[in-house]
Amino acid sequence: MAERQATIASASGLHARPAKLFVQAVQEKKTPITIAVEGGPDLNAGSILSIIGLGATQGTVVTLKAEGEGAEQALDELATLLQTDLDAQ
């Protein structure tokens, strides 16, 4: 199983627009992906409700996990996305 950690860069955290953009990117991948905050359960990263429910604010470190073909590349791309200020775009 591939795993990456990323620090949320968006000023609003993973809420509203950044959450929507992240979920859209996850849904484009061909592998199931989970996301978790430290000490929390692995949640479906392709679900807007799960993402908003994380309560991830700017500076929160999240862990992404995926398995299967293309998992490494998918996680690299998603981690980069989370580490970008999506509010500024």
C-alpha cells in the first residue's frame, strides 16, 4: 500500500472550494484513495462529506493511502495539490 503525508496549504483548510477541487481530483484517479488526520480513521477521499468532516485546517497534516496500479503517482499528485494554496487559484 502506498502512503503519503501532506500539509494542508489552503487558508480555508479542506473546506468549500479546496475540498471540491481535491475531491474532483481524487475521483479522476483509477484507484480507491483514503485520507486521515493523525489519530483518525481512514476516510473515502472521494467523498465531499468525508473531506469536510475531517475538519482539516491550514497546517493540518493528513495521510493519503492507495493501493493498486498507479497508486504512487496518484498520491504524489494529490499530495502536491493539498500542499498548494487552492484558495489563491
